[in-house]
Amino acid sequence: MNRILLLLLFFAANKVNAQTLGGNAVFNFLNQPNCAQLAAAGSVNVSSIGNDLGMAFQNPALLRDSMHQQLSSSFYTYAEGVKQYSMQAAFHMVSIRSNLGVGVQYLDYGSLTQTDASGNVLGAFRPSDYVVQVMFSKSYKEKWWVGINSKFINSNYGAFKSNAIAFDAGIAYYDPENQLQVSLLAKNMGQQLKTYDGSSKEELPFDLQAGITKRLMNAPIQFSVTAHHLHRFDIFYNDTLFNAQEGDARFSANNNFQKLLAHLVFSTDVFLSNQFQITAALNLMRRQSLNAYNITNGLNGFSLGFGVLLNKLHIRYATGFYQQNLFHQFSLNFNLKGDNL
């Protein structure tokens, strides 16, 4: 199994030229954070040290023995009544020394009016997206972990429907003595099964990510740095006509420093006590994408969250800044048998 996962990562690294970026791929809802801890950490983190099953939904190499019978649920509110729900459960299989998890992420866009090309009302429909996945992880020589997610993806936009199968492959190195974790993840490798219009198949939102997390030995602080879209250097959406008219130099072909920074997400966890945790992060790609040229842009790209970590229940909240708007995400983690987390 370990060799297969390493081969999958090698395959992903050598096939990424055929993959497209966000906005040009289908099922981009897969990039949305499924739990509050991930949202607070900037929406991209593959190496966080902790016992949050929601983080393993994104990187199966973070699925650990200690998550046996843990249940994680989350609720996320967007603008205009759009809502997201997610739930995961995990089990440790003693006989094969492995971990198995199942999870679902569901986006509800509410009820929308359906019209024809002339604007005549035909009725209403309720668009939605969801992914159902199975997670598997196994330790290797004590400090190494490998994992794989297999998932079924579905979109329903009234008359337009599509589905796909995909998988993620992750590998992590965890040194508990030095409180250090390093991880590599290849996400959304797969194929569209049914297309929206019945014509040619579209690409899935592939992403190659790497991260490192270090918890200080003499202070209750944990730092993470995560790099995403490692398979392509320039990940900006570049409207050349608009940029030429407005004189926005951020997307200049020579602005390699901005392009490099766009790949990075920085996050910090502060453990004020055994029961209370604060998380803050900066997603530089999100900040650069949301910032308007020559306008004060405040806290775009920053996210913040906290966790109340009781013995039998972990309650987490996250929020982030999008120009004038905030999102709100709540998560609950508990053990199915009522044991301590």
C-alpha cells in the first residue's frame, strides 16, 4: 500500500501539465474548507498537529489511531443563504493496524427561480454540490503515515447535472519528540463521469500541496507554512485588458515575487490553556485576488478562529474577511462512545 501511494504521488507530479487552475475546472467547491479548524488556518493546511478528524478529510495522512470512533460535524454560512454541511467519522482497525474514515460535504445553494432565455418564469429549482468519500491511513516505521481518499463527486444545477470519481494521496512525517510534522498531498486526481452538457469532459481542480508544522517546545505556540498549486508557478487569474487599462502591475509577467507569495498560507495556533486554542492565518493568494487596485483592502485574506477543547467535546469557530463580508463556520467533534478526545 505504501509503495502504491508513493507511485501515485510520483504520477501526479509528472502529469500536472494537463491540469487546469481554479475557475477553469469543475467541482471547485472541493476547495472549500470542510471544518472550522481548516477555515481558521487559511483554508489550506496539510500538516497541522492535532486530533481534529476534520483535517483528515482533506489530507488522509492526518487520519490517526487516536481518532477512533470520533465524529466531526460542521456548518458553514455564506452570503445570500448559501450553506455548507459536512460530517466525518473514523475507526481504527486493530487487526490490520490501519484507520478507516467516511465523510460527506454538502453545499446547498437555496431555492432559485428558473427562467427561459426570455425571462419567463418556469418554476424553481434547488442547486447543490456534494462529495462522499472514504479515507484510509496506515503508519509506516513509526514516524511515517500514508493515506488515500477515494471520493464520488456530484453536482445538480437543475437541468445540468454532472458527477466524477477522484482520489487524494498523502504522506506525512511526524516526529512527536520534536513536535514537527511535514506532509505532501496530491488532491483531486480523477475523471468526470457525466458532463453537464453531455459533451467533452472537463478537468478536476487538481492541487499539489506541501506543508510543515512546528510546535515550540517551551511555548504553547504552533506555526504552519503551507504551499499549494506547486505544479504551476503562475496561478493568478490575469485579465490582461483590465490590467492594461487600470495599470495594475501585480500581474506583470516580471512580478515573480508576487507569484511566488501567492502559493503560501501562514497560520499560527496559540494554546492559551489545555481547553482553549486560538488560530490565525493569512492566505496570500486570497488576499491578492480580493484586493482592489489602489484601494485600502483591510483584512482580506486573514482568517481567525478559536476552539473550546473540553474532555468529551471540541467546539470550534472560524471566520474570515472578504472585502466587507465575513463568513462563519462552526464545528463539533466528539467520540461516539462518549470517551475523552
